Amino acid sequence: MKLRHYHHHLLLLLLCCSFTETIEPISTSIAVGVAAALTGFLARYQNIFHYFQECCRPEWISFNKTALQADLESKLFGQHVASRIILKAVNGFMTNDNPKKPLVLSLHGWTGTGKNFVSGLIADSVYKEGMDSRFVHVFTSELHFPHASQIDNYKSQLQQWIKGNVTNCERSMFIFDEMDKMHPGLIDSIKPYLDYYDKLDGVSYRKAIFIFLSNAGGDSIIQTALDFWKEGRNREEMELKDLETSLSLSVFNNKKSGLWHTSLIDKNLVDFFVPFLPLEYCHVVQCALSAMADRELEPDLKVADQVARDLVYFPKSERIFSVKGCKTIDSKLDYYT
Ligand SMILES: Nc1ncnc2c1ncn2[C@@H]1O[C@H](COP(=O)(O)OP(=O)(O)OP(=O)(O)O)[C@@H](O)[C@H]1O
Ligand SMILES: [Mg+2]
């Protein structure tokens, strides 16, 4: 019984996980022999195991375009530009069997407009476990890399970490939050992984997804949205090309944000710059309604309206955009219900 148990694990290890180091020929042939001998016996059990334990396999990782599209349409409010780019970008990448480089998305915009939220939706559409997947990794510069003096340590740790994780599963996702607060040296250290390399030290990074989140360029996005509003044009008419030029200019010229010191941009390592628009009163109402639905409360438009009206909006004279976007809406509900 014990022996069976052991073999079971050995085979599952072989089936499930890739080894981080090169396997020697002798141990390989032993392993292959053991695996072959047990395959018949265990064939029936293997699916059961994959059913319970997350693996780097299609049972756990497979892109669902319909789900992503439905989520973007029904859960994300006021972000028609971002929504379109993300669906196209992720779909194009995930349906390509042989991508030339990893997918690199850079999400920009004012606070509380849905950047982390969308990253979660993307994770949900690729990984069965969504953000809880062990193949999804989130870095926050101020949390994980707080001390500038430690930068050399952080650099090698980060590189090891990325390499280890991609070796373990080529379909890994890395989310870098607060990218604008990240040390330029750290960003430089991940650059090779984003580039068009077939392999680096025997590891291919071309199926990984990198998502950078920042507020950089938020001001220029707001300016464009405000211009549209002042001209009496519909927000939904806004297209990427209306935002693109001023976004990239403001990102380039922002000396404060680390990302832009580096050659990420001029080397074209970022595949898509995704602008997030500032949210208006009506979007905040939608956020409040969906927060109620999440709590399995009866949607109450009166309460939603009250929550939205009590927020602060800018610019001072026009009061169009929510200062905190949809952030804190959820916790505000406690107060109003
Ligand atoms: N456009 C949106 N549509 C639906 N819900 C949203 C949207 N924007 C924000 N929310 C809600 O507000 C919460 C906070 O948003 P999120 O954390 O994604 O903001 P952010 O853009 O990452 O802000 P920051 O720049 O401050 O990190 C989300 O969890 C979500 O519930
Ligand atoms: Mg965020």
C-alpha cells in the first residue's frame, strides 16, 4: 500500500510538474521506466488527481474568450477603450501557439478606475483558480521592494523568482503593481524576459504574461476625457488614437516614474498601453449596484444614488469625475444600508 502510494506520487510528479534542473540520463531512464510501468495502472487515477490539485496543464489553464468578453461587458464600467484592447490583446496572444515574445500590457489611469480589477478578470479567464492560482504572481513595489539600498538583492531575487516560476510553468502571469514607484534598476533587471528571445539559459518566457499597473499618464487621460466632455462629445466616441499620443508623451516625460527612465518603451517591449478613463457619477452608481449584488443584497437604486452623490468629484467647477473612482464604494455600503 505504501509503495503504491509512493509510486503514485512519483508518477504524478512526472506528469504534473516540470523539473527545474536538467535531469541526468540515468535517472531519466529510471524515471521513464517507472512511469511506463505504472502508466496503465494509474491512468485512471491521474485525472482525479488533476481534478483536485492545480497543475500547469490545460485542465487548469486554458483561455476562455467568451468568459472574458462577458466579464468585461458586464462587470467593468466606463472602460470601453481598455476593454476592447484587452480582449483583442489577450485573445490574440492566447490563441497563438507560437508567440514570439511574452505578452506585456501596461495599464494606466487615475486611481480606482479598475486596473487591478481588470487584471483579476484576465486571470479568471486564463486560470481556473483566477488570482488564487499558484501561477499568478503579484508584486507591489512598496511592499516587496521597499528599501532602495537593497536594490541589488531585489534584482537577483526577482530574476530568480521569475525564472523559477516560468521554468515551473511557462503559462505564468506576473502583475507588477505601482510600477511608477518601482526602482528603475529593478525594471531593467526584468527587461530580458520581456524581449524577443527564443530562450534565456534554456528557459523560454514567450508564453508568460506580464501586466504593469500605474497611475502614470493618468493626468493626460483625464485631460482628453475632459476635452471630450467640454466639446459635448460622447465619452464612448473616444478611441485609443485620441488618447495614445498624449498618453505616451506624458509617460515619457514623467521623470518621476521609474518605468520611463528605462528602455522598456523605446525597445518596444510593451505590446499595449491601455488607458483607463476617469469614472463619472453614472459609473459609480453601477459600481454600487454591483457591490450590492456581490453581497447578495437586493439592488437599491436609491442607496446607489446616495453613495455616488456623497463622493467628491473634480474638476472643482464641473464636478464630473470621481476623485477615488470606484474605490471604497464597497466599504461605504456598510454605512448606507
Ligand atoms: N471600471 C470599473 N468597473 C467596475 N468596478 C470598478 C471599476 N473601477 C474600479 N472598480 C471597483 O473598485 C475597486 C477598486 O478598483 P481597482 O483596485 O481596480 O483600482 P485601480 O485602478 O487599481 O486603482 P489604483 O490606481 O489606486 O491602484 C475594484 O475592486 C472594483 O470593485
Ligand atoms: Mg491598483
